[in-house]
Amino acid sequence: MKEFVRLTEMLSKYNKQNPDRSFRWSGYYIFREHNANTAKEWKLLAESGAENLAVGIENLNQHIRYAIGKKFSNEAIDVHLSYAKKYNIKLQLLNIVGYVNETQEDIDFIVKWLYTHTQYKDILYIQWGGTLGIFPNTWLEKNFADLGIEKIDNTPQGWINKSIDSTPSKRAQWAKDLNDVSTKLGYNVANNLDNHYLLEMLIND
């Protein structure tokens, strides 16, 4: 963050000195736990010319993000969203549906979150992505036994977690439901036709 702040300070200075040739940019951004510097960092983001930021939220449930390794709170998400709206910076929220410890209760929480955060739908572009695929030689694949995961076929989505009743068809239904709810509420939602075809195949299995 130290170097990123230096960069945004340089771009901010340039934009103030060159209003007719101001710099605009889009890119990936990481949400961190908010602190005393968060307000200053967002002000610099806006002044530096940030217009669109893609953020790997991964999941709107805090405990699932922590399991993935994204250690920022739900409160932090709300703080970042409020600043993005204040400065009219568009955010693309990248999500994974059906992490190894995700349950129907977690999906219900996400639906509730969508209903209670519609004030941000003008700046949000939500991408639910596909359901979690587990690939060979990844940490998840190497820890199947400890995680209670069983492979049922050779596809990345071909796994189950019996302890929480997580199956490919159920996870596909979750992804479809979240896509449908967020679309109904007026959020900007990424529609990937290939992903929709895959989801339909999984749901109908």
C-alpha cells in the first residue's frame, strides 16, 4: 500500500496540474480491513483518476472469506462501498459460489445482503462466476481428506462435501439463484453464456 499510495499521489498531483489532460485508469483493487488511512486512500484513488476497479470479494460471508485467506470484515466492505459511491468509482465484485464450507444458510445471507445494499447498485457490477472448481495440485485438491471432500468425477466441479450436503447440482442452483435475485433487484450482473450452459447441465444432472 505504501507504493500504491505514492503512485496515486503522483497521479493526483498530475491531474490537478493538468485538468485538460487528466489521467483516467481502471484496474484490479484489493479490499483490506479499514483503518485510519482508508478515507485518505479513497480520496487519492478518486483524484488519481480511478474509474473502474475489479475487486476479488470471493464471498459476501465473512467466515468464508477468512477460510479463503481474504481477511477483511463485512464492515470493511460497507466502508469501501460507501467511499466508492461517494466518489462515483465503479466496482466489479468478483465472487465464487459454493466454496468448500458454503451452506444454504450462507447463500441466504448473501440474498439478504443484496436486498439491504441496493443503494450501491448504480456503482456495482456483480460477477458470480462459475461454481467452485477444484483443480489438480491445488491446496484444496491436496487437502480433500481433511476438508471432507470426495471426488465424484474428473471435472473441476465434480466434488461433494457430504457433511454439509454440498453437491454440484446444489451449487449450480445457488449460482443461478444469486444471479436471478441480483438481476431482479436491478444490479448490473455479468452474464456469461458458457457459464449459464454449464450451470443448466449441472442442475439437470
